[in-house]
Amino acid sequence: AQSVTQPDIHITVSEGASLELRCNYSYGATPYLFWYVQSPGQGLQLLLKYFSGDTLVQGIKGFEAEFKRSQSSFNLRKPSVHWSDAAEYFCAVGPMEYGNKLVFGAGTILRVKS
Amino acid sequence: ETGVTQTPRHLVMGMTNKKSLKCEQHLGHNAMYWYKQSAKKPLELMFVYNFKEQTENNSVPSRFSPECPNSSHLFLHLHTLQPEDSALYLCASSLGQGGETQYFGPGTRLLVL
């Protein structure tokens, strides 16, 4: 069965520092991979997605993620974090052949200190 | 109105009440989803509808009853809920079910007393 692991429950970084959020997945074929962000009291907003092609994906708000098949990873990165990036980040895998069902990781809460 | 909207945003109900959550999407999508987000647990898919037909019921208790009258509207009817059903209920939609991106609403925060 497919699964997603986000090893870090909380991460704290200083404003202006770089960020990397980890995501590992388990899936038997080529997955569709997503990163979503959720601010307090809000729904989920799509940051970026990987379906195929270039393994380095650019998203909104200056985020990028790299698909590494050999490591079953899809880590999210940002070179310089802003205070407004404080939120909860979710990685998800979406196998097409299962009717577009998304399996989510447990989330990583990002705190930004000034 | 843009995107996916959900009403009400907050709901408090007793265990004997009956209430309904509403979701509306203004994106021209054909697939709609209900998710449950509980504290300290990953998002759980509850139901999926595609062109108004239910395509997925993820072993959800019968006290949750979905309804999809058309591709733009999705309801979740609630009755005789338990306190452990307190959670954020998120609605999402996608153009189809071929791996398209799901767009989420802001959610309904439900508290069952």
C-alpha cells in the first residue's frame, strides 16, 4: 500500500535561512507527488506537483522540490524563508490508477523566528 | 465567488443533532472529495464523487451520509455523531480523476459535544 512519511513533526528556522522539508513515499510505480501548505484555520493550498519530466519542480512562493526515485523522496526546499511561510506543510502521493486518491503525510509544522 | 467554498466554517452540535455541511466549487470540476483532518493524524479521505456518482467510500461510518446533487455541490449529512468525530472537514475538487490537482476549501471546524 502507498504511504507517505514526513519525518519532522516540527521545524524551526530563522527568517532568511534556507529550508528543507523531507518527504519519503512508498509506492510501487511512478507516483504523482504534491506539496500543500495549510495556514491556521485555512484549507490546503497547492505549492507544487510532480507528474513526470524534469525532477526539479518549481512552485509558488519561491518553493521548489526535487523528485529522487532512487531515494523515494520528494523534499521541499526554499533558499530564504520569510515569516509568512510559517504554516503546516503536507506531502502527498496520488496514484492515478486508484481514482486520484491522495495519501497524505502527517505534516510538518514550520516555525519561523525573527 | 472563487475556488471551493464551504459552509458553515464552524459548527457545534450535540450527539443527537442532525446537521449538514455544504461544499460548492466554482472551478468547473467534475470530481469532489470529502476529507477528515483530526489533530495529530494525517488527512483521511472519506468519500469521492465523479460526475455525481460516488466512486469511493473509505469505510466511513453510516452516521456520515454524503450527497452530490450535481458536479458543483457536495453535502455531508451528519447524525448521531460521537465526540471523536470532532475534526476539520475539508472538501476538495478536481477536474477529473486522472491525477489532476485537487483544490481544497477552507474547511468546516466541527465540535461534537
